Amino acid sequence: MKKKNLRSLTLDSWTKKQVLVMETGGNAKAMEYFKKNGAVVHNTIDYKHACILKYKQDLNKKVIYKKMINKYVLYYIGGKYA
């Protein structure tokens, strides 16, 4: 049986990074990217498709960039970044 990473907004706890990943990517953006790059066949995602890994890598780069920007902005305005 394949394990899926499903999280509830109300029943699960979320780390700051998980929230940032969802804000940056999200289901709709991921599905749009997968369809555009041929990873969706008959409304089913082919998780072995090469574009899945590329999406994850690109998303991780965007999240790292956002974290750096957030840290800089908070430092600049005198706040603390955890």
C-alpha cells in the first residue's frame, strides 16, 4: 500500500516550512505544472515522471529564497526570525 502525505488544516500540526511550501506551491499549482509537463494521464498523476522531481527541486529553491527574504525583512524592521 502506498503511503500518501495528506494533512488536515484543522487536525494536524504544521511546521513553518510546511506552511511556506504550501503557500509557495499548493495543490493547484502542482497539478497545473504536472499537466503541462505530461505527468498526468487520464486524471492520474504518474509520480515516476521526471517532472515530479524537477517540480520538488524548483519548489524547494523557491521556499529557501522566500525564507531568506523573510529573514532579511524581519531583521531590517527589527523583528526576530525563528
